Amino acid sequence: MKNEYSYIAVFDYASDGISISFPDLPGCFSCAPKDDTEQALKNAREAMGLHLFGMEQDGVEIPDPSSIRSLSLGKCQVPVLINVFMPAVRASVRTSFVKKTVSLPAWLAAAADERHINCSKVFQDALIAYMK
């Protein structure tokens, strides 16, 4: 696994927004509001990072980037070099949270609220300790 990847994204400017595709990464797409290239850059980076992370996790070979000269572009299409630093992407994905619903007796929930106890943190700590 590499720490950094750079690929060409194709920004397709249309009246209803910017479509983003990656010729070297089939299935990796994003979009942005029309005339918002800054948001398109951000969305392209996020999409590419998550796509590459998924490929890493699935053990799929990550292709070498193509030359910009090999692209055939339409009238409203612009090639943009997108760079992603994967350690940040990996850390972000691995530390994302999922919501779990737990049931507590009303008196216990009230007591925790009175003491300003973060029940999510207590549950996380208890679950980690339980799994050791």
C-alpha cells in the first residue's frame, strides 16, 4: 500500500453541475454544484480516497495512473490532477462511528444526565474492556 496516490480526474462542466470521473478508477464518481470548482476538488479528493481505500481492503490491484496525453476530452471537460494522502483517509475511515441504540432504565439515564456522563464513551470503554 502506498501512502500517496495521484490520478487524473475529469471535471465535466454542465448547466446542472460538475460531474467528476476518474478514467483509471472505474466506478469512482462524484459531482459538485455548477460553477463550484473548489467543492468539486474537495469531492474528487474524498471520492478517490474512499474508492482507493475500498480497493485496498478488497485486495484489488490499484492501477498505475495513465498519462494525461492519453485522455480524449470533450468540449466542457477539464483534466485535473487529484492527490490523496492515504494515511489520513485510512485513519478517518477506521475511526468513523456508527450509531447503536441501547436501552437503559429511566432512573439510570436520569442519573447519568444529572452527572453529565457521556454514556457513549462509557459504553465504548466498557465494550473495549469486555473484549480484552
